[in-house]
Amino acid sequence: MIVNRYLQELCSAYAAEAIDRRTYIRERRRLIDGAIADLTLAPPNIPEAFKPDATVIDLDATIELPRAPATDSQGGGSGS
């Protein structure tokens, strides 16, 4: 459904701070109301400069976090 794609674009633009909260709410309401009324919808009003260039993200990139050295200060040794 095209409304889902429009809503995803709108959410992405809001998350990227490309549009303000008022515009986000107004456009979201327009899209949902139009979908309920079964109207032909125009895409959300998002400035061209903020549309994403790609939709694929690099999931292979990892971050190595430093690990704290293991210590035996927990009192769980072989004490008698």
C-alpha cells in the first residue's frame, strides 16, 4: 500500500529532523485521513534536500567495545 511508504518516508524525515513536529503531525493526519476516506493521496511534503539517498544500511559494520579485565574479587573462589 502506498500510504505505508508515504508514512515511512514521513517518519524518516521527522527522525532525521528534516521536518518539524507540527509538519509531521499535519502530514501524518492528512495521510491517515486520506487512506480512511479512500482518497488518492499525494506524497508527504518533505523537502527534496532531506530525502534519503539510499535505503540500505551497512549491517556488517561492528563496534568493538573494550572489556574490563576479569577479576576474582567476587568471593566465589575455592575458599574453605
